[in-house]
Amino acid sequence: MDRIIKLKPVFQERIWGGTNLNSYFGYELPSENTGECWAISAHKNGDCEIVNTEYKGKTLSWLYKNHRELFGNISNDEFPLLVKLIDAKDNLSIQVHPDDNYAKDIEGEAFGKTEAWYIVDCNEDTLLEIGHNGETKEQVKKMIEDGKWDELLNYIPIKKGDFFFIPSGTVHAICKNTLIYEIQQSSDITYRLYDYNRVDSKTGKERELHTKKSIDVIKVPQKIDETIKPKMEVINNSKVTIYADTEYFKTIKYDIDGSFEIMNKAPFMLCTILDGEATINEEKFLKGDNFIVPTQLKEIKIFGKITIIVSTL
């Protein structure tokens, strides 16, 4: 396979979602409460459809199961990564995700959930909740039981272009007026710790909390107040920024103006165009397009003015 594999996103409605995925990326949305675009996903809760090549109409999970050679013959039984675009019109719940071992032992799932966020857009006064102020597990448990959220939670100001690494076990929440690119392990396990006593208009009830499991997986101590320090260099009038290089994924953003080649040294590359338009390997790509570069395609040749974010293993 020497062609780029294009994907059709899957959209998820959320109580805190809005319409920014339409106004920013031009996506057609199912409702005015669309919180998530699962842009590159083989997860059972949102399996993307392939829209080109001889595999058009097949799902990404099918492709991974039947043509592992396109993904470097990696050993994972399930496709390991998931790319989302998230529109938080309102605050997300205060939440935490399990690690791989807890996910397998307690939930019977292949992966826990370590993730990272690139801030695509936000208001000037937007905050992010990340980490907590407890010193011991017992103290954290008591503060949760007593509802001392102002003491427990750690809020920081954010700006467009920030990047945050969120390991499993980290208390966190995206806050209102934020548009985010998220790279994560392919998991849909979220434990809600606190949800502001919100009532879901569809059910008339407060959403379920997962207090015990949250306390089980929260890592202590955990105060996080800085973004990852990116590594940036300028190559051929284009800016290359390495944000994450972890055991779970690597994420690089390319701000390209003119002609540029991205070399593929990974089992595959997951690509999302955050802005602009360009010709890539003689095909036209626009803002909001999502695609996979298979292992056999060792480079992509780009000509145009775009911002493209790439995640790999």
C-alpha cells in the first residue's frame, strides 16, 4: 500500500458539547451538543470508515485485523491509538482514567488511558483542571467524601498552542470554551469524580459518578502546573515542534509554508490537518482532514500552507 488512507470521522454527542467542530473545522454535526470528533479510531464505540483506496467502506478495525502489514505488523491485538477533536462548550466532569493493568483486571479492556492535549483554540480566560493537591491517598479520599473540591483541584490558565501530557491516574478536566486535539490510548474508560451536580436533560438525572474506582486509580501526590516544554526547529521555512515522545505515543506538529517532506520511520502515522490546505502526495487535503500513512509509505510530500499534527507509536 503506497497511498494515504483517508478516514470519515465519528461524532459523539455530549452534555457539554457545542458546535465549534462545525465552525472551526467545517464538519457536519449530528446536533448542537456535539462534543467529540473521533477522527482516527478503531474503537468499538466509534469505528472510523475508510473513504478511499481499495478498502473504501471498510472500518479501521477491519483493516487493522486483516492487514496488519500496513501497520508495521505491531503485536497489539487491538489498534492502540485514538485521535479526537474535542469541543468543550461547557466544563467536562472532573475525571481520571485507569492504567493498562487496572483496565484489564477490572474492566476487561485492552488498554488504560494515557492521553495528551494540544490546545487548538480557547478563550483568553480559559482554565484547565490538571492534578490535585492531596498529599496522601487517605487525604484525597477524605476531601472527595467531604466535597472539598476547591481545596483538592488544581486549575491553571491555558492558551492556544499549549500541550499537556495526561498520564493515567491524573485527575483532570477540560474546561468550557476550549477546542482540543487529543491523542490517547484506544480506550473509552472514564471515571467521573465530580460533575458539578449537573442534570442530563435527556434523562432528567445526574450522571453516574465512579467514586470508588476513581480513588483506586488516582496517583498521589500529583500537582502538575506546567505544560510540556516543546522542542522546536525550523527546516526549509517550516516549523517542526516535538511535543510528546513517550512510551505510549509521539506527537509532532508541522507548520508548513511551501514544500516539505515528512519521513515515515514509524509503523504508521496518524495525521490531522488543523489549519490550511495543501497537496500531499499529489492529492488535495483540507483543514479537518484525517488520514493514516501506512508503514510502506516512507515519506509524504507536502506543498501548501498548512498546520498538520502527526502522532505515532
